[in-house]
Amino acid sequence: MILEGVAVTALCAAAACLYAATPRQQWLKRALPARWSLAGGGMLSALGTAIWAGALAPVAALFAAMVVLMCALTLLPALTALRLDARKDKG
């Protein structure tokens, strides 16, 4: 159970690295360097998949990792937009 949480955390961190490298991201004043962000996101993705591969079948681990990455990469821009909208309403 703990390893699954570590895998999800690593995959969400990978999604954050990938999002922070995009030129139109809204978290930082400017995007992170693409080379290092993509490398970090790839390594964290591989780490999360490898952790799950120890607990699941390799194909199931890959599928689970892709589902978590897809959800995180979908939610990050939406949550950022909601945060910016809330800031706009306050001030």
C-alpha cells in the first residue's frame, strides 16, 4: 500500500515536471528548461512504473502509470486555471 502511494507521488511529480516545461504554463514566470524538465519527468515516470512493476504485472504497471500521468496532466492545467480565477475574484 505504501509503495503504491510512492508510485503515484513519483508519477504526479513527473507530470508537474512535464507541465512546468511547457511554454504556456501558468505556475512560474517562465517555463523551466525543457531538457532538464523532460529528463526529470522521464526519470520520475520510469521510477513510478518500476515501483508498480514490483507489485503488479509489468503490463498492468505500465497501464496504471499511464493512467495516473494522463489524469495528472489533465488536471494540472485545470487546477491552475481555477486558482488563477479565484485570485482574479479576490483582487
